[in-house]
Amino acid sequence: MDPARAGRDRQVGPGLVAGPGRLPGVRHPSRLLITMACGLAVRRRVRLAAAATAAAGLILINGCAPAPVANSARTNRAGTGGGSGAAALARRAERARAVADLRTSCRSVVYLGDATSEGMMSPLYLPDPAQRLDAQEHDVGVQTVTASIVDANSVVEALSGPAGGYQAAGTGSTNTGTGTAGTGACWVIALGTNDTAAVAAGSGTGRLTRIEDMMSAAHGRPVLWVNLISLLSAGPYSEANMQRWNQALRQACARYPNMRIFDWAGVVRMRWFLNDGIRYTANGYASRARQIAKALATAFPQAGHTETCTVT
């Protein structure tokens, strides 16, 4: 992520609210204006930008949306199982050793993300570099991280944009510079939030087609997708539409032996969400970075291979 652009974001309440993005490749999108209170220290007007036609993707940005609602199916997770005393301490120590031993066969990683990933690479969210995504991936054996994170990013619009969608500036990696997907690189794709909203808004390019486009572009490289979750009960960014995307991911995974899915929706905690119900606080981004790195090492380990599509 470009630090200059990140600097235009504002620190608000418990986290940082990214400024609204512009749809790549669309100069004059139509605008749907939604005004509401975000529940933070500052009230903001957020524009939901849509492409001029459904074929262009009708992308909406991740801004304030209808107030998030509690989802009984997604409660905070305090741990794994009961127990106390020495036995519980032993279990925690065993889990910590297992995490410390995680290593991936991926020496180079290309990370593609949207607004739900911005905070993982931003010093405004995470002043400690050790908490950021690139450092976390180095800890599991990745040598070079190349990231392309755009807050209004999506599969279709990235593919049709002037930069092509796969040209990514090296961000926070051991070998900082300009890079592309590269031969032998593993991909981590944290896209879909804007895509599933675009489909719900009328795009003619379906969810499964979008996923297949990315898998085709990967040319057989290992690909880890991060699945989606929302706290919204209605609208293009609703949890129902996120679940439709997750279902399409599972459908695609059965067809591609090089594809795995990280079940972020199964581990995220409610307190990590900002009041827009989509993006995360600093603590949420720190955990997201750490857990994506662990999922990469689990999905594509240094030795052997995983048998199942979903990594938890």
C-alpha cells in the first residue's frame, strides 16, 4: 500500500477509517450517496460508487452502511474447549509450540486485497512492524511479500483496470521494490467483498466466474483465498451476500487442486469490527495478519500437503 495514500486516512475512535476509494478503470461512475452515523468519534458521508454498467462490475466501496446487527451464529470465541489449571496451561503451551513450528513451502507471496486488508500493512493501524502482514509471513518462512491492496478493489475491475490488476508494488518485504506475481510465487487473495456486493447490485459477471478468472490467472500456482464475513443484515454488503461468495469459493475449490480457503469468518471476533460492520480495528488487523500467515503455512506446508479445501 502506498504510504502517501495511507496518510490521507484518519484516526477515528478505536481504529482507522480508510478514505473512500475510487473504482479502478472507471472515470465517471454513477454515485449512490448514503449518509449515516458510523457510531465513531466523527460522522462521515460515504459515497458508494457504482460502475456505469452492470458489465463493468457495479462496484460499491466499503464505507459506512446500515447499522451492524448481532449475528447469533457468529459469537466471540474465547478458546477451544473447557478445562482449567495445569491441563489448560499444557494445552495452550502445546498449541503455541505447534504454531511456532509452522513453516510454508511458499518462498514468495503475492497478496491481493481490498479495504479489509489495508490495516494489515499500514503503520497508522499497526505502528509495530512486527505485527504487519509481511513480518508475519516472514515468520513462517516467506522471503518476499509483494502486496497490492486497494480499498475499492475487486476481481473484475482489477482485471479491466489500466494496471491490469496483477502489477503490485513490493510492500514491506525483505526485497522491497517493484514486482509481479512471479514464477513460483504463492498467491493470497483477500478479495470478494466488493465482488459479491457488485453481483448483488446487478453485475452480469457472477461470483463463481470471478473466482475462476483469478484461478486461471494464477496458472496453477498455490492460491489461498480468505473468505468473507459481514455484520450487516441488508444491502449489497450483507452477510447473506458474503455467504454466497463463500459458497462459490467452496464450489471452485473442488475443481482446483492448487486452491485452499482460509476460514477467516470462522475465527474472527465481533469486537474486532469497526462500526461499519465490514472492516477492522487495529487489534483485528493484527490478528488477521497473524492468522493469514498461519493459514498459509497450514495450507501449503514446508513438508507434505493438506487434503481438505478449507483451512481453519
